[in-house]
Amino acid sequence: MQQSPVRRYILNNLTQHQKDIVRAAVRKFGLSRQAVLRHMKVLILDGRVEAHGKTRDRYYVLKPLVNELLEFQITPDLSEDVVGRNHIYPHLKNFSENVREICEYGFSQIMNNVIAHSGGKECKIRLLINDQSISMRIRDDGRKGIFSRVASHYGLDDPRCAALELSKGKVSTDLKHHTGEGIFFAMRLFDRATIRSNGLLLRHTLSGGEWILEDSNERIRGTTVSFRISRRAIQTLRGVMNDFSTNGNGLLLFDRTEVPVRLASIDSESLMSRSQARRLLRGLEQFHEAALDFKAIASIGQPFADELFRVFPGENNKVRIVPNNTSPDVKIMIQRASNGEGIHETQPNGITNGQ
């Protein structure tokens, strides 16, 4: 039997509108509040929605179908594949192959990081599956959080600079044993991915390719990584990996990156100096192509642009620098730095919905 469009709307939008979903549905369909509440009552009786609080304080959440909280001691004997196989993957067996593969990849990569790098004693894992999505949260109690650990390893003067490095890929505190790809791809595979550590929050949202770095109200020790993906997601592991390969012969070489320029700005500073540009460019010589995403950047300084589009390409002629989402002012500075040659903005290539 086909589901009511009102109830379908409630289920699809409840996560973002827990406190005002009734009002949102009233606006959407032009119904009375009482009519929408009748649809909500059906969803509650069907066991798909839970109501909490009373009258003005009432809010709604999707009822969990799976709600697992697991705790493990972090020891050399702890293995991410055993934890996944025994506790996580059985809950995913009835999902589509692409969703299952993404969840298994993300869990194994982050859990391996916890075991190999966190230096913590305990790990907590939350798996939450409801009518619309799958959510995972992995938390360790390491003495150094991931941002401080990366900043210390690479000699960065601020943990916020580590967020920029992690967005580039090929970043690891132990490159001898790890490629630095895990977090890079995990952040881009899920509909929403968040890292909380050292009083900071780094979030990537697949829809629109948005990156946010801000202060976190979670001040606990260690690192928390959270993922959420729709049960009906269409992105694939191979598709997203292919977006970051310039090789066209079927070999998925990780030789292309995309860097959110906004993460190079600390404390909302303007991007004017050569040192800021070098912060953005650090490590990009490892790639064949680096796309610089200027979304939310209104303007840049001449020294910043010159370092990006004249000095660096002159010293690293095997690396192609591609600006994306540039404002008119940014375009002028890029053209000036490059003398109008060799720098062309590309059209979106489907990184956020790779098939």
C-alpha cells in the first residue's frame, strides 16, 4: 500500500525538524495542525516515530530499529575486523550493497585509527539504525585528540591547521604503515561526517560539499567520529574513489584531491599572505591534480594568489592546480597571478555523488 505523502514527508524530514516537524508539514501541505497530528499518531502507533516531552516542549524522533552501544578496551589484541564482523556488519546485511560497503569501509578505517593511533584505553561505539538512516559514532579516550596529534606530528602551530591537512588526504602520523586515505574518503562517502576533538568540530556534508570547522561544545578527552548515511543513498565506494583518481584506465590511483580553501582561514582571517597560501599548499606536491574549492571565499590577496597560481606551479609543474567555485573578485586575482594562462575553473565533476 502506498504511503501517505504527509507521513512520507514527516519521516524524510524529521531528523532535521525534531521540534517543528508538525509546523513544517502544515506549511508544506496547507493542512490544519490537527490533521498533521493525526498522521503523526499513525506513525507513532506503527512504531516508526517516538514522541518526547509535553505540549510546548514536545519533540519527535525516528524510533530506532537498532540501538547498540558497545565498549572495548583498546589493546594490541583488539581487531577492527573482528569487532565489525561480530557486532556491526550483521545489522547491515539487508541493506543495498553500496550502503553496506560504505558503512563497512568507514567503520573499519576509523576503528583501525583508534587502535593504531589514539593511545587511548577505551573505545565506545554507537550504532543507530532507524527508518531513514544508519548512524555510527566511534569515540576513544586518547590523551591527544586527532587534531593535536596531527598538528604535533607535522609541526603545525594550531590544531585547527590539522583539520585542513586531514581534508587533503595522504596525511598520517605513521605513513610507513598507513596511506592516510582512510579519513579522507570516509569523510566524503557519508551523507554527513563529523570529527570532534580538542574542542573543535570538523564536519563535511555530502549535499553541497559543505565543510565546517568550528568550536565544539563537547570538551571530553579523545576523539569522536560520527557518520550518517541514508538507507537509500546512491553514492558508491568505487564511484567516490574514482572521483579522486585522474587515471582513466581503470586503476583507482589516489592522485587527485579537493581542498576546501575556507579551512585555511584561522579565526575568520582574510586570506592575504604567502604563508597562508603555503599552509594551503602543504603536501599537494604528492598529487597529480589539486582542486581548490573557493566556496564561501569572497576575495583573496595578491600575495596569496601569486603563491598559489604562479610560484607553486612554477616549482611543481607536475601538479595541476584547479580553482573551483570562485567569486568574481577571486577570479580576477587568479587571472592576474597566472597572467591569464593555464588556470581554468572546472565544472562540478560529481565528487559528492560519485557513481
